[in-house]
Amino acid sequence: MVTIGILTISDRASRGEYEDLSGPAIEAWLKLAISSPWQAKRRIVADGVEQVKDALIDLCDRDRVDLVLTTGGTGPAPRDLTPEAMAGVLDKELPGFGEVMRRISFETVPTAILSRQTAGTRRSTLIVNLPGKPRSIEVCLAAVFPAIPYCLDLIGAGRIETRNSIVASFRPGG
């Protein structure tokens, strides 16, 4: 069974001052899109390089999740440090994910160019940074998820099948 880490990065949500809407939005979208068995492992951490880096390493190395979807911390504000934390854990960066998410988001939100989302691999785990707003999460997941199952195949992670009515995954020759 595939395990997907959902990591919300927010000072306020980690202190309980703000209800995490983004993590549940990711999980709800995945429940619609994925047809094969999977389970979620959700966490909330405060903004900051060390906290995010530690959570990512823990999910990848200790929990051995197949995929980590982060939300939050990718803007230009001083506490938005998710990309810096990512740089400290990735074996390989996959910048195309961020490029596609910014492009699709820019079609409706001019401030999408402020986003610093990226993706990459750590061993056999794919990590993808998503925006913090639930509606933007849906748009971005729909844009990049077609490539995620094949990427997981390539890195030796678990196999994901999708519901074509929600998102058709693409596997060359398949």
C-alpha cells in the first residue's frame, strides 16, 4: 500500500491558532483522484528551515513514505522557507513541477509568479511543494499529478493508479 505524507507548514496552524485547511484539502483531492490503495500520514510543522527539513527527512527516511505533498511556506515572506528546507534534503530537484504549477496558477492569479514551489526526490520518495490555499491546491494537483505515478515508478516507490475521470496519469507506452 502506498503511503503519502501530507505536510502542512504554518506557524499559526502548528500552534493551534489557525485551522489547517490545506492538509485536509490535499487529502480530499487524493481520495477523489487515486483508485489504488493508499494511506495518508499527516503532519503540521512551523515555518522554518530546520523544522521543515527534519519533518521531510523523518517522513522520507523513517516512515519511508512514497510521496510527500507539502503545503505552505513557498512565498517571498521572511518566514516562507520551504524551498530552503527542500534544498537540504533532495537528492535530485525536479523544477518542472514548480514551473507547471506557476504557469497554471498564473492564468487566474497574477501573484503566482511570487511562488517558489519546487519538487524533487529523496531516495525513493517524491516530494512536491504545493501552495497554501485549498483552491490553488486543487488546480496545481490537477496540473502535475498526471506525471506523479510514472515518477514514482521511476524512483522505485509504490505504484499509484488514478481515476481517469479526475486525473489521467501518464505512463509512456502504457
